[in-house]
Amino acid sequence: MRIDHVQLAIPSGSEASCRAFYCGVLGWSEIAKPASLQARGGLWLAAGDAQVHLGVDPDFRSARKAHPAFATDDLDAIAAVLEAAGCAVDWDDAIAGRRRFYTSDPVGNRLEFIA
């Protein structure tokens, strides 16, 4: 078994700012949504083998505790890109031997990046 994708909620009308963050800052690719789902808004993204689907939620509340974690071979480079874009990078050393940090997307969803 494997995870096919992770879905995060976003508020209506935030697609442009999320696209700028995920595609522009992080360099992820946008995936075309099936025609049957396009009217719902949101966007689908690919980061390596991982997919993140951003779905519009009319009762949106950002995920400030729950979060996806993305493994990377170059944690420092991702942190530098995020900091250069003005995003907060919060390093966490709570797990011995694992380098990781948290950041938030433009709508406040928590994201973890881990080496």
C-alpha cells in the first residue's frame, strides 16, 4: 500500500497565491485536474513522486497541526528558497538524528520538510 496523494484545504479564491507558492517558490508542477472536477476550484500539484491536491473548502480552517511531511536530499536549499521568498522556516530538533523544519503555505497550512 502507498499514499496516492495528500489533500489540503484552501479557501475559495486562493488558487493564485497557492500556485505562486507551490509552483513559483517550491518549483512543484501543476497537474491538470480531470474535467469533471475543474468546477470545484483548487489545484493539483506534483513534487517528485508525491502529489498534493488543494481543494476548496467553504468552511476553510488552516491545518496548523496536521501536516504532510516531504523528504528531501537538500533540506538546506529548500529552507534557503523559502527564506528568500519571505517564508518563515522553523527548525525542529525534537527527533534525534533527523533534520527537519516547518513552514506554512499562503493560507496557513503547515508543511514539514525533512532530510
